[in-house]
Amino acid sequence: MTTNTPPILSSATVQDGTPVSVSTATVSAAGQPTRPGATPPPPPEEGRTAAVQRRGLPSSAVAPDDEGHHALDQQASVLMAQLWSGVSPLSLALAVTDWVLHLWSSPGTQWRLARQAAEQAQAWLEDTLQALVRTAVAPAKGLPDSGTGAHDPATPAAPAATTESALARALREDARYSHATWQLWPWRALAGANKATELWWQHASSLRGMLPHSRDQMRFYGRQWLDMWAPSNSLWTNPQALQRAFETGGQSLWRGWGKALEDVRWRVGLQPPPRRFDPALAPGRGLATTPGQVVLRNALIELIQYAPTTPMVQREPVLIIPSCIMKYYILDLSPHNSLVRWLVAQGYSVYIVSWKNPDEGDALLGIDDYVRDGVLAALDHVHCATGAPAHLMGYCLGGTFAAMAAAALGGGDARLGCQTQAMVGQGTQALLASLTLLAAETDFKEPGELGILIDEEQVRLLEAMMAARGFLTGQQMAGSFQFLHSRELVWSSQTRRWLFGEDEIGNDLMAWNADVTRLPAVMHSQYLRQCYLNNDLAEGRFRFEDQPISLRDIRVPVFAVGTVKDHVAPWRSVYKIHHLVSADVTFALTNGGHNAGIVSEPGHPGRYHHLLTTSAQEPWRTPDEWLAVAPRREGSWWPSWHAWLLAHSSGTVPARMPPVSTQLGAAPGQYVLVRYGD
């Protein structure tokens, strides 16, 4: 395999005001350019799969004399992944075996579950009889308007009983069954049977003695199975869909049939993904429109500097590292909710990294490459251009990379090109004014729901899938997150499209979410193994450029943000940054989820956050102890962060205009526009 690496272009180097192309590429033994310090590409006769295995898998995974047999195992794993939609049947079989053996050996538990099943059956029968009575005495006015799932206020459901059963409460709280038609027989009986089984399974899936991971898997996969068979997903058991078909003379079903064919043809590769959003919601048009210039481009990133809108700016610039799992414009969506635009308006010099959407040639990129050629290369440019320490901010995986870079700089394991010997003696403070981590994990021991899909067998299956192509596709990555919340993100969406013939009402966040990216095979394998499986970063075993780094070497002030409903980076996991760094930590806990909680502009209704600073000398508080004493503030967390940044800045300087380069171009740049059909 050969790697075609473009030269590094930077507008920081100019002659007579004209940007000059500065190439730092060298030539590998294969005659192809590569970045300094990067892992050289394998010789031409070596296949990509073998190269990925050599660098991405643990060194002891394959014996030198066993590569032929291992290749056959890899092919079997790829086939297995295709048949099981990327879910490891071995991992699932281990969980099922754990559950079956503990159930078989526990007669008392068997009796308890049988009794609970009988209780749920009785509750379902009573609820069904009540629905039958309501239906019999209801005025003969036909079904209420079909709606799309929201409760119809004109036809209220029966008032909750004084002593509401657990089944009735679960049905009332489930948005799928909130419409008034679901209160009538036989629809209530169908919904109740599904919900009663779900309530029973919550007890049945958690047996004493089971491994915690097996228990989580059994509960999760059982819920997925029940969600698939929910009556709301089928035409003949969904009263709203039947009523909509009657109201439209069958047109809703005709439209839904067409949308179902579109989805099927896309899934089997016969057509591109169906366009579900306004074409105006695209980078450079309706989204990512904050004015700026690309000031650096290398083989991995484009660095964008935004044009100031104030005559003076803070001396310390803000450098934003978004996650490479997502495209950067999550932080520059529409003008009204763009964090980038808002920061510029507050008087900051703002830079942001735009990651390349990788292809087959990037299969061997690892975490070292992302930290060195991503975070550190951007920080080097910003420091050279401004001569000031930066407020480094990272979001999600970008925050993990930013923490790695800060630790490497703090421990002397990394240096910037502009860093003088005198600056080395000053420590990280000469390069970083602060570190901000948005929904970013540094301790992965308790990863929340995402951990259900991560274990040794699952990672091995993913590695086999990635080795064959050199990357994890964007749809595979998006599918993992959708799988975690398939009730809302898969089945509800599919019901609207197929049964009601309606498309989702697209907005900027949904359009961004559909703009998926790939992940290089080696980097993703290292991330899963070293962070999730081994927790090397938190426990001091992680190595950058073959040197061990420790988060204890981070001594600059830290601002960390967690979100209440985050299923990607649970806030209690994000909170662990308190005992990992040697610095004061200001922690903000905001309502919302992984994306909506972060994209939370001032004036957004219903927003609040808790905020508290803990000095490095204070004793440890558990997350719940912290929440009990952290004051609640109404509104967005953005102004609180702005005030914190001002407190860690050193004054203002004249606004810095980004240099204009015809070679590099204007924001949003080129990398963000790259899309693939997979």
C-alpha cells in the first residue's frame, strides 16, 4: 500500500504578503511522501489487511508462523459481521450462557420470575378490561384524528387512577402510545402486552451472580427485541397508521411504500442515501457560515481561523478540537446557535480543526498521528501566529485527544516547533492558558450504554471488518449510536416514513448528524482497546510517541462540561477528570444530551446548568456529593464559560485578521465537504 500525503500548507509562512507552500513531507522507502514521525507505509507487496493487523492489533495476537490460519479466521469474522449486522454473536452467546447457567442453578429465582410473570399477566388483564369498558362507553364518534404520535388534546385519555399500576404508568410515559387511540381496545391490549413483557424482562435479565457486562447486554438486547416487535411498528397493529390511511384514501401508504423501497435500495447499495433534508442545510450554505479562512492544511486537518467582529480581542486565542467522529460544524451550525460565531462576537480569536474524512490510504493512521498532526500541529500554528498561550478546547473524542496533547506537553514528551528552550522551562503555561473538555471522557472505566457494545469479542469483530477495508464506515459508526437508542432513532423514524409516508422535519442538528465520517482502522482499534478495554489513559499506561504520559502533568486550569442525558460520555464518567489532573477544575453539568446539551445557545428555552470550581487541594467529592452542593444557574452554560475564560486571560490586543490564501481557501474549507456513499 502506498500513502499519498499532500504537503503541509500554512499561511503562517509568507513572503511579500503571499502565502508560500511549505512542505515538510519526506520520502519513504517506497518512494511515496509521508509525514515526519509518522509510521511509514508498508512495502507494495504487503496487503492492507496484514498491515492493519500488524499495527492495530496487540503484538501477541498473531504468532509469526500462524498468519495463514489467522487470515482464514479474519475472513470468517468478516462474514460473521455481515450476517449479524456488526454485532458479535460470540459476545452475545457468552452473555446468554451466563444468564442461562445462573437461571438454571437458581430455583428460587425461577420461582420469583414465574410469580412476577403471573403478576404482570394479571396487571395486563385488568388494564385490558378497563380499556374495553372505555371503548364500549365512549361516544360513537369514531377514532380521533390520527396525528403523528402526539397526544390529541381534543380527545383526552382516561384520567390516571388514584393508585396507578406500574403497567399503566409505563404506558403513560411511553411516547409511542401517547395518542388517544392507544387508550382504546384492542390497541391498548397490544401495547400493554409489549410493555408488560418489557417490565418483566427488567427483572429477568438481572440475575444474582451474573457478570455486570452480561447483565447489561441481556437487558439491552432483550429491550431491542421487544422494541422491534412493538405494535406501533406494524400497520395492522398501529391505529394511527390505519386512521391516516383512511383519511388520505391510501395515499399515506403509497408514499410510505415508495420511501420503504428507497431505504431498501440504499441498504443493498443500489442507490445513494435518500435525501431527507433541505439542500440548503449544507456546510458553507445554511450551515458553517461563520466567515473565516483556512490557514493550515496537512494530510489530516485543515485549521480555520475566523474573522473578528470586534476591534479588540483577548490576547489568548481559543483553539477548538472537535471529534473526528463528527464533522466540526456541530459547533458552527446555524447563525443563531453557532458556538464559534458566539465566541467571535465575545471578542476572541477563534481557531477550529476540521478533520479529514479518511479513505483507504489512511488505514494506518493511529492515535499518535491524530494527536501529533492534529492537535499539536494546530496548536503550533496558533502559537506561532499569535505568540500567546491558547485556550485549548476539545469536544468528545477531540477532548480526549486534547487531554493527551496537554499531558504530553506538560510532561515534556512533546514540543512545538515555536517552543524555545526558555519556554520549555516555563512548562505548559507558556503554551496553554487553559484546557476545556466538552462531554469528553478521560477515564473509560464506566462508559455507560456505549460500553454494552464494547468487549473483547466485539472489538475483534470490528477489527476484522476494518482490516478488510482500512476504515470503519460512517454508516457503521452512525449505526452504533442509533442501535443504542433504536426506539427513538430507528423505529420511530421508520414508522413515520413507512406507515405515515412522512419525512422527518429536518433541522440543522439532524442534517449535521446525517453527514457521517469514517474512522481509520488502526486509530479506532487503538481507541477501543487502549481507552475502553484497558483504560490506559486514566491509569498511566498510555504511550504517546512511545513515551508514557500522565494526565497528572496537566497543571493548567480545566473547565469540563457534562450533560445529564449523555449516553456517549456519561457525566459521572466525565466528572472523573477531577482526580486525574493536577489543576483546579471547574465543572458544569447542563441538561440535554451529548449534542443538544453542548449546542445550547443563550436564550434557548428550558436550559440550566450546575457550576462549581474545585481546587487541586480540595478533598475528593463523589459526583452525587458535587451535585448536592453545586449551585444551579438558569440558562445556557456558554456565558459561564465565557466568564471563566476571561478570568484566565491577560487582556486585549488589536483584532487579528486571518491571512487570505488562494491555495488554502476560505471557510468551511475542503475536508468538511468530502462525503462517501458508505
